[in-house]
Amino acid sequence: MYHSEHFPFPGVYPRIDPSLPHDRPMSCATQLTERQAWRASLLWFADPAQPNASHEADGLLVTAREADGIVRIQAIGPYRDLAPHYPDLPVTHWPGLCIAPGFVDLHIHYPQTDVIGSPAEGLLPWLEHYTFPHEKQFADPAYAREVSAFFLDELMRHGVTTALCFATAHPESVNVFMAEAQKRRLRMVTGKVLQDRHSPDGLRDTDTALSLRQTEDLIRRWHGVDRLGYAITPRFAPTSTQAQLHGAGEIAQQFPDVWIQSHVAENVDEIRWVSELFPEARSYLDVYDRAGLLRQRSVYAHCIYLDDADRRRMAEVGASAAVSPTSNLFLGSGFFDYAASDAAGLRYGLASDVGGGTSFSPFHTMHAAYTVARQSVGRPGVSLSPEHLWWQHTAGAAAALDLSGKVGNLLPGCEADFVALNPQATPLLARRTAQTETLAEWLFAMIVLGDERLIAHTVVQGQLVKTDQQKPCTS
């Protein structure tokens, strides 16, 4: 069985301060313990820019609520070294479990929760037959609220604590989602979808100017409230007029700290359509660039059929790619080019892309990413290390979202969102992980064999929000 002392990593990372942080209650409710500690094995990224994981077999994680009301990590390291600094601190002890960063999902559609697993011949037929008809229902706030609540709880059940989400064209779909995320103290980013053409009645923005005013109103209402963020969200270039895209770009310039999200270069039929609608653009990506929608904090899903100039341009402005392997496999879209993206310096991270994606599970997404990268499709395949896969769904995804140092890691200063993994959650996992000899083998066994049963606990802002009834085995 793998033990970290066989493969030591540097590290005690304390923020040792004898004074308690100032008490400021969160807007949502339950009073938090000022400072607390969590004992288990620990997995994190000492250098968040590098996909090299650190692991401590018997570690201590210390969290505290700070003056701004956010619960953050104060210290991380071996229990034997840190425990003497906190002699009277309450400690939650999880023997046999591993505390790891909460997962970050770079691209997901909450209104497509009930579309997952719908068969189709490809992207455009899937949108027409399933997605568009279903999204019309989100004009009803009660319906949107029920789906939002289920969706957010499902994310946490799978260990996802931060996500960049699409809503629908209805402002109500944003308002209820933000309210439900706020109740749960989650760090979530979403936005009203902009689509003023090539969309069905009930989903199409019939007044372009109104859709842009609604976007501004929603930014002012929600962006920066507690842990919430807003994303300007053109669905994809074909469903927005030039006026709507350029209006969105003007809003992006007015509010430089909001996010931008959309889709690009996902499907060959889609790309052909874009070239017909925007003949002046050099490429699909160039449509967004010309509209002022390519900058820091812009995240584009898929990015399969970019050329080198596109990748360099994204890297130059600080834009990121949301790699969506289960969706790309399911819809037959294609394969993300990791080697070309790395050569261009393009930032990227992993995304479930539910409901085109086939699972909420980060383990399924990481496994699919490994499979996608291995394919030789006119270029040599690459073998992504288990640590790299895990990084793409945590610290790497956080960096792609411009939230490095806030989420996706366990370093001091990061917000206290994490999971406790039970590597003995199933008989096969227990058998396989018991025989691993390296950290890479141990992580890869969980990636390939894991699902939501691996998530024994999910902690958001220092509070336990989900517990598996199965008690972990100890070794």
C-alpha cells in the first residue's frame, strides 16, 4: 500500500497566528467555529502552477473565518509538526481518509441537468431536439429553483465546490441559481445566456438591447456578492447577432472583473456555420476577439479545432480553455490537443459539460481526459500523469478561472472548500489502492475506479455539507 513517507514531499505551510480572526457573520446563516482543525492524510499542490502533487500521510489542516467573513486555510502540514501550535483547537479526525481540494468544474450547464444521457446524432441535433425545448421551462422561477437546488447538491455530492455555469436566456434562471448558491455559501459563477437569433421562441432574446440591459442589471445585483460571480454568456457565436456580441463586449469592458464564457471550435458543422455567418472573421475564435470578448477571465469551452494562431492569441490575452472530454466523446465532436495547447502556453482545465457531458463525477471526467489525450488522431497521443489530471480539475482549473490562491488547493489563504476521499469506498478500490506503491499509482486507481462513492465528506467554508453513511476502513 502506498504511504507518503516512502515518497516525501516538502512541506509545512503554516499561517501561525495566536490571535483569532475578527468575527463577521456570513450572509447565510449558521455560525461557524472561529478556528478548527482537520486531521487525515492530505493531498495538495505546493506550487499551484505546477501539476506536482504533495501528499502527507498524517496531516493537519487548520481553518478559520477571517475578518471578511470568508473561512480560509491557515496552515497545512504534518500533524506532528503543526499540532503543538494549536493545543486547544478542536480537531476532526478522519483516519483512513484523504483531504483534498474541492474540485473546480470549468464549464457546466445547470439547466441541462435533466438532459444528461439523451441520445443524438451530434451537437446541433442534440441542441434542437433536447436542450432548447427543455431550457424554455426556466422562465418559471419555481421550476428553475427546484433544478438549481438539485444541481448544486449534486455537485457537492460529487465533491465539486466551484463551477462556471451556464443559466438560460431567462433572468429568472440566474436569480434563483444565485440565491440557491448563496444559501449554500458556494463559490459559483453564472450568467444569463445571450441568444438573439437562430433560437426557438421562448428562448430567443427578442429585444437585443433589453438582453444587454438585463445582463448589466444582473451584474450589478450579483457579481461580488458573498462568493458569487457573474459571467457574460453568449451561448455561441451562431445564436448571437453582431449587435449582441459587440454589446456584450462593451459590457465586458465596462466590468473588467466579471467573467466571459461561451463555446468555440467544438464541432466541424458548427465551425462551417460560423464561417458562413461571419465571413469577415479569420477564425471562429476571431469572432469573439473582434467583439471584445477575449481577455483575462474569458473561458471558452472545447477549443478542439483551434489553430496555432488561435491558441497563441488566447494565451496572449490570458483566456482559458475548458476541456470537456466526456461531452466531446459523447457527441463525437473531437479531441482536445494537449501538446499544441502546452506549446502555445494556453491555460486550460477540466469541465464536465453536463448535460452534453455524461457525468457530474470529476473522476469520470479525469478518466475521459486521459483517454482523449492518448488518442492518435493525426498527431501522436500523450499520456497525462495522474497528478496532471488531478491538477486540471483543481489548482489548474482555478488558475484558468483566475481564482488561483482562492480555490482548488489547500495552501494557506485558500478558501476552506475541500473533500475527504475514502480510497476504500468500494471493494475493488480498497483492493487496488492497497497494492499501489507510488502516489501516481494511488491517484490513478481512484481516477479510473472512482465515482461519487469516493467522496466521504464535502466541506464548504469549513462546514460539513455531505456525509457518506459508510464508515471508512482504517489501515
